[in-house]
Amino acid sequence: MPRHLPLENVNIQRSLDFYTSIYRQEIGIISRLIAQSAPIVDIMLATQARQDAIARLAITSNRLAHSLH
């Protein structure tokens, strides 16, 4: 199992359940909305818990990117 999954307590089966083409399309739509709308970013960052979750996501993404090299 990749090292980053236990660090974030990822449920692999649940993650695979979400990995459908429709889910990926929905993520794409949300990504475009975030890119186009500053108020959405304000909502996302409204609480410390959300900020912490986004920070963990960034750290995990960075760790994954570095592990590919």
C-alpha cells in the first residue's frame, strides 16, 4: 500500500467506489467553478477545519508528486 494512504486514513474501497467516470466529470465541473468564482474559495476557506483539510490535501499531493520522480 502506498505510504501516503495510511497517513490520511484513506479507506481504499470507499475511494474506489467514487472512482467512476461520472464522479470524475463532477470533480472537473467543481474545479472549473472554483477557478471562475472567488466567493466559492471564500466559502471553502471559511473555517479552520476546512483550511486544515485543504492544507493536508496540498501536502499529500506534493508528497505524491515527489514520489513520482
